[in-house]
Amino acid sequence: MSIKKLALITTLVSAFFLTGCDNKQTTATDNKPAEPAKVSPLKVGVIAGADQEEAEIAQQQAKERFNLDVELVIFNDYVTPNRALNDGLIDVNVFQHKPYLDEQMKGQGYKLAVVGNTFVFPIASYSKKLKPIAADEQVGEGVKVTSPRGEIFFIPANSTIAIPNDPTNLGRALLLLQHEGMLTVDKAKGLLPTVLDITSNPYNYKIVELEAPMLPRSLDDSQVDLAIINNTFAAPANLIPSRNGIFVEDKESPYVNVIVSREENKNDERVKNFVKAYQSDAVAKKADEIFKGGAIRGW
């Protein structure tokens, strides 16, 4: 056999084996099971402090119940979390009530959506003068109300009621009085009525506006029969709605805190499962521990 023929055969055989080896490698690669796509954790924005403590329990619940990984992103102000959510830097936030969210969306043009309720941190009425009465006790003109403990209180006509003077809590206090049948306000004013918007006050209740920090001390004033106090200032005075409140906002309050997503991801299954994790007995127990009965389930 000539050297040329031998070289040609050698070349062909080498090419055959090389091609065969290449085909085996390609086939092995093609048949290798694909690795499952990694799912990013759900990023949830919360405020440092009590909100964070509640969210940490929800984080545990999400993992245990739905195998959902949640990453908490901590903020120290009330402006940045909505901006971060709108910009896609986080997936959900939990820190605000609905009126604040509405104001932010209107002012900033954010495309956000409420996906669930958390807690009402209620504004409540307190008194050192009013005492519980029997349900069938005969009384004069005024209004009977029921406390969170089931006690009946009577608020006589002409009583003086102190309320906060800042626009949000002033309106909130008047709406609470309306809820209890003590007066009515102009519906057109929405969540921000003032004393000028009272349309009916059949028992001539005297409404006195005070700086919010002064309200707990006003309970010692001989001229004040009842004061409506935000939880921010009630708690330091050892006033707890469930324990000391005469009448209190309930879970139907428009000031319920909410879980918020973007419009585009509100139907994401991970978001829905996080809402379920947050609306759990474990989170409610933690809130009750933190706020000593000052948090009402909003779901």
C-alpha cells in the first residue's frame, strides 16, 4: 500500500472517531436534566421597629407554610418605601394606612395596589370621670356606648370632649364620634372633616381642640369629660384601647394599615401567599405582645 493511501485511511479513521466522540459529548450534554430556575426572594419593605418585628414573624410563616423566601428591606422613614415599591426595588411594603397611601398615590402618581389589611392602631376615647352603668339603667339625654370590654357607658348631653387639632386625627376623631351616634359631619369632607363641618349635634357636645400630646393630661382637667387620643400618645400614658377605652375604632376603620404591591404584581402568587402569612394568628399574637392590646386585626 502506498504511503499516500495509508495516510488517507488514517485521516478518515481519525475523523470518524473524533466525530463519534463529539457526538457523544453533545448527546450527553443535551440529555442532562436542566437545573431548576432559581426563584428570587420576595422583597418586603418595612419600617425599623415594631413593623419589622411583626414582619419577621410573617417571614417565618411564609417559609413554613408556603416555602416562600422573604427578604425584609428595612426603612427609617415613611416616604422612601412607596418610592422603592413603585420603582421595582421591592415587591411589597407594609407600613401605612389607606388614607396615607391614597395621598401618596395622588401626589406622586404611583401605580400601587392594596392587597391585604394588617392592623388598626386605633384612636380611642378615654375618661377619668365616666363610669360603667347597668345596661337597663335609666339615664337622661345623651348617648350610651359600649367599650371593647362590653361595658356600657353613658355620655351625657353637654359633655366636653377634647380631640386632636391636627387635620388627620381631628377628622378621625369626628368620624369616630359620628360612628357612635353622637354627631354627624358633612359626608362630602371625606376623611378630613373639621368642627365647622358638623351638620348635627343633637346633644350639644362641646368639642375642644388640643395639641395631641396634651390630650392625656386633659383627662385630669375638671372641665373635660372625655378625650379622644391617638395610640402614639395614649401608650406612653399607659392608656390601652382594649383595657381603658370607652369607645374605640374597630376593624372597619378606614385607617386600617395595609399590605401594598404594585398594580403589575398584585396577582403574583407569592404576594398572595405573603398576605396569608401576615394575616395569621402568629403575627396577631406578636402585635398583641408589642402593643399590649393596642392593635386590632383588620382582616
